[in-house]
Amino acid sequence: MSKDRDALKFFHNFVIEMIDIGGPNLPKSISASLGARLGKLLKKRGISGLENSLKRIYNVLNARTTINQLDENTLDISLRYRSRFCPLGGKYNPDRAELIQNSICIPYTVAILNSFHPEFKYAVDLKDCILKSNSRVCRYVLVKEPKKGITSKE
């Protein structure tokens, strides 16, 4: 586990350096591009359904995922990790939390979902973040709404 954590620390420092040099849009565009590629790959492998898609992408990050449907277009998503260490953002650092969320976490997730369900527009409302709260939980509310002029296939 120590080697894995060292690799993640290198990744986190690399991302922070990218942001410092190129601004937040550089990792945001890379995250969106990687998310879109992963979404297409998972789709080719037969993964379908919004909840199943979300569980698959967070399983890769070793998160125990709980999804509660609040209404037809709103999901409450909770990710519990073994420690207070975010695989995408690192350890507790409230000063970097919003930057990591907006540059990496949200664009990555939305791009994956757009690959599966392009007929929807997604909005993320973060409720809890390991970087901000120093807990083991990342929690957000995902709202999907049909894009104008496109009908839903679900």
C-alpha cells in the first residue's frame, strides 16, 4: 500500500503543479477528456444505467458507493473510503478542495456520464469532501435534466 500511496502523492503533486503552471482549465480539460474515454470504454463493455455506471467508476477508486434516488432526476451519492485520503485529491487540504473538485472530480464524472447518457445535462452539488472535512466520505447530489430538444432513452 505504501508504494500505491507514494504514486498517488506524486500524481497529486503533478496535478497541483499543472494547475500552478497552466491554470485550472488544463487539468479540467484533461479530466473531461479522460472521463469521456473511460465512459466510451465502459459503454463498449456493456455497462449501462446511470447508477451502475456510477458504481463502476467509483469501484475503480476503491470507494464503497451508496446511491439514493431523491426523485426522478436527483441522486444523492456517497463514497466512503478506507482512510481520510482522496484518490483524486490527496489528504486533508481545505485550501485546495474547491480547485480539485472543479478541475478534476466534477469534470471527470460529468464526462463519463455524458458518454453514457448524452441526452442529459448534469449538475453536481458537493455536500462533503475528504479534502475539506478530513473525513472518509465524499458526498454529492447529482441532478440530471434532459437537454432541450433531446428525448430521454431511459
